[in-house]
Amino acid sequence: MPIINFFVELLRDPRGFIASAIAMGPLVAYGFVFLVIFIETGVVFFPFLPGDSLLFASGFFANGGGFNIAILLPVVWIAAIAGDQCNFMIGHFFGRKIIESGKVKAMTPERIEKSEQFLEKWGKLAIFLGRFFPFIRTFVPFLAGMGGMHWRDFVVFNVLGGLTWSTGFTLLGYFFGGIPFVQKHFELLIVGIIGVSLVPTVFGLIKSHLSKEK
């Protein structure tokens, strides 16, 4: 499928994809970043998109590489906040039907259980903290909507989490993008960001699996 191939290439070479988008003009470039961040956070079918690494890469390109940081930051803020809000509404109105259909292959019982445990442990704060964990970032707002969290409570932590997450990773790329080592080993750093962000999720799944075997 073309859409799957597109996202595979994005995961493989985020710098190349952003550079190609910038070459097509600012509207396409900013729209590309907005779309990926919005889809990862707002559409429960695509939890595997590289939100952390894309924000870092976008910040990298804002350091003299084609993006304007004053424009980029509002773009990622709106994408992150609107995405989670959309996901919350999807969970609220269609959550049960989506889970029962089994069509979201990434929404495995283990990942759902992990996200539910995270939400149960941290309550409303899970909306903020969940931003920093792949898969959980996508599933927590969905489950919060499905579980009946009041939308006003969700909005507060959604805005705080969206601003903190998107600003943090974007500025990391922006301020470190000018360092020669970062420029030389950019792809390796992207892989490292993805790996580090996945560690808590992988650890949680292993821990859950081991506890079931006892």
C-alpha cells in the first residue's frame, strides 16, 4: 500500500523527507510536519509514526536549514493539541466499536492493558505524561475518551502535555542542530531517540508478560 510505503520511508530517513518537503515550498513543508504529528497523536490507527524524531528533525532544519522556528513551533503546538483532542473524541464516540472490530492491529491486548494501567495509575496526569511514550501517547487519549473522562479535564492536560512535548523535542533539534557531531551523525541520533523513547514501553510489556506467567 502506498500509504504504508510512505510511512516506512519516513521512519527510515526523516531528514531526507523533510529536506524534500522544504524543497517543494514552505506550505508543503510545514503541512507535512503538521500532518504527521496530528496523525500520530490524533488517529488511533497510526501509533507507530515517529513523532519524537520528526520534531527533533524539524527543529534541526529550523537552525538555518529551511524552517523558521517562530512558525514551526505554533505549527507543532496546534498539531499536537488538536491531534490528542481528535483522538479523545474518537475514543468517546467510537472507542468500543473500534476495539471490538479488531481492525487496529497495533492495538494489541498487551498495549491496551499497558495504556489502561498507565491511565489508572496516573489519572488525569497520564494525559500529560503519556506524551513522552510512543504507543501510549496515541492510546491514552483514546482510552480516556472511551472511559468517560470529562472533556474539560482532558483539555487542560492535553494543552500542557502538547506544548511541553512538542516544544521540548523541537528545541532540542534546534539548539543542537548546529553542532558538527549532530550534523555528522544525525541518522544515528534519530535511531537513538526512537530507541530511548521505546525503552519504557518495551520494559512495561515484558514486565506485564512475566507477571502473567507467575
